[in-house]
Amino acid sequence: MNPYQQKKRWKYLLLVFAVVIASGSLLYTSHLARNIARSERTRAEVWALSMKQLLQSDDDDFLSYTYAVRDSLSVPAIVTNSKGEVQFTRGLDPTKTHIKLEAETNKAKTYDPEYFKRELAYMKEQHSPIKYKVYGEQWLVYYKDSALLTQLKFFPYIQLSVIAIFLLMAYTAFSSSRKSEQNQVWVGLAKETAHQLGTPISSLMAWIELMKEKFNATDDALIAEMENDVKRLEIVADRFSKIGSTPKLEEHKVYEVVKDFVDYFKVRVSKNISFELSGNPHLQAGLNVPLFDWVLENLLKNAVNAIEGKGSIKVDVSGNKIKKQVFIDVTDTGKGIPRSKFDTVFQPGYTTRKRGWGLGLSLTKRMIESYHGGQIFVKDSEVGKGTTFRIILKNIRHDKQTKRR
């Protein structure tokens, strides 16, 4: 299992653990809420019974007890008759009344029947009524949850939301800090690599010149290829030296840059793999050629590694004049990528090769998005048939020849 898969597994385990904690908290809170709701229902039933006795009894002692029970109800309630007319209320806004006569005699209260209708409708939604008969007429007691119960129901959601926001902010901060440290390490390592390569490359160039003079081999094809490879090493060193700094982009014909690299690359791989280059040769975009060659190299190497035996690699350059974009599609006939891995292949450490570091496509994505302001993604892939990677570059421009057309 590669490091990326291990990291992904740990993320899933932590997510499952967080879900278990959140679920346990919600279940326990729900259990407490049900217990409190049953307790409030019992108190409401006792209160309803006390109201019935209060209305029908003449015993003074019992009336005193009944008044005490009546006043013990802690939840807002409304009592209606069988016609739905409000008889009396408890625990609602004391500045409002549903009795017009009372409003006329008590100026401190506002006659507001709509307020009681809204409260009654809300109570009907929350709980079924408690029914009892007074002098042969059925009365109904409606009530709603107490403030404590309401808070208890919503508290875990608020608490978990606050915790989730805090953890997300902490994770973002730590992740940003860690990535910054990693970037500094990679930049330092890349620049040190470029510095270390400088001396042997200079020596190799000198040795090649001596070989040309000593053996009179200025036009020798093998030495010319050796010289090309040394120049390639020079380019590689230059690439590493540019990591961490803002590269300079210059207008280039994309097709020509791609063709130059494909011509260099194809003679250095198996003859069982054929290369095809097509597209519009006049499209231009801002490029840093050494870094863009590195992008092409990573994509073509991945394509070669994906092909088992014979196969082909096609590179197509096209554009969109309306969106001012240029597209470079690299298509191979290799083993393909599962759709679930389309985004994963660009993650650092992800590789299907036993000896791979899993950095090629990650660096490619960074060079295209951070340095060239473009995009790269898996356009299409089918397991067993092949894969197409697409690069999108901005600032497309057509040269004079294209305009004349």
C-alpha cells in the first residue's frame, strides 16, 4: 500500500470515529430529551386534572392544593372547548389577551387573538391534546415544549457545528503551515540538486569537446546524441533551479514547442510505441519552455509506462477562440485509469509502480496551475483501452498567418 492510500485510509478511519462520536452524542441527547418530554407530559396531565377539579370542587382545602398543582406547570399551555374556543391560557405573553372584555377593563393588556391562534397552531403540531370533561363538555389542553427542552434538542447540533467549524479552521491552518514547510523543503532540495548537477554537467560538456578534437569527430552522430543528452541535463538542472521562483512566461507557438520535445523523446523509448502529433500549428500561449517540457516529459513517461508491449501515443494541439484557450491532449493506448482515481492520480505519493515516488503528475499539476495559470485533468479514460490527459492554457493568441485565413 503506497503512502497516499495509507493516508486516505487514516482519513476514513478518523471520519468514521468522528461520526460515531457525533452519533453517540445525538442519541444520548435524544434519550434525555425523550425523558424530559415524558416528564412534561405527565405534569401537563396532572395540571389538566387539577384544573378539572378546581372547576368542579367546593372543598377549600382541596382547592388550595389544586391551586398549588395548577401553578406548578412549567410549560406554556392553552385550554380550549370542543369548538376550539380558547378558555384560558398559561405561560404565554402576559401583555396580551384573547378576551376582549378584559382588554377594555385592563389597559395594560393588548387584545391580540391572532397571537393565541398562532401559539395554538404551534402547540397542535408539537403534541396531541390532553382531553377531560367539565360539566359534560369536553375541554382540550394543548401545550408546547419548555424552553429547557427546546434548548436541549438544538444544543447538540449547535455544539457539533461549533466543534466542526473549529476543527475545520484548525485543520486548514495546520495543513497550510505543513504545506508551507513541505514547499520550503522541496524548494531547498530542488535548488541544491540543481547546484550539485552544475559541476558534472560542465565537466561532461568539456569532455565531449575534447573527444571531438582528439578523434576529429565533429560530425559524429553518436557524439551529437551525447551532446544532446548533456544539454538535456542542463535543462533539467535549470528546471530544478526555477522551482520556488516565479518563472518568466513568453509567447511561443505551442505546436512547435510540443513537436520539439516529442521529436527528442520518441527516439529514447521503445520502437514498439508509435507517436503521432496533430493540431493547429499557429496557436500561441505564454510558456516557460523548460518547465513546459518537464510537463510533457512527465505525461509522456506516464503514457509509456501505461503501455504494455505495443501501443501508440497521440498528442493533439487545438484551441477555443471564444474562450481564448489552447488545449493539449495526450492520449495513450495503455491500461487506463478507473474513474474513481481521476483526481487521485495528481496527489503526491500516488503511484501504481513499485519503484515510483508518485511525484510526476503532482509536479505537473503544480507547474501548469501555479506557474502557467492553466488546468490539467484526466479528460477521459477506460480501463484496458487508454487515457487522455488534457492541458488547458490561457492567453491564446493567433499569429498573422492565422488571421489572414
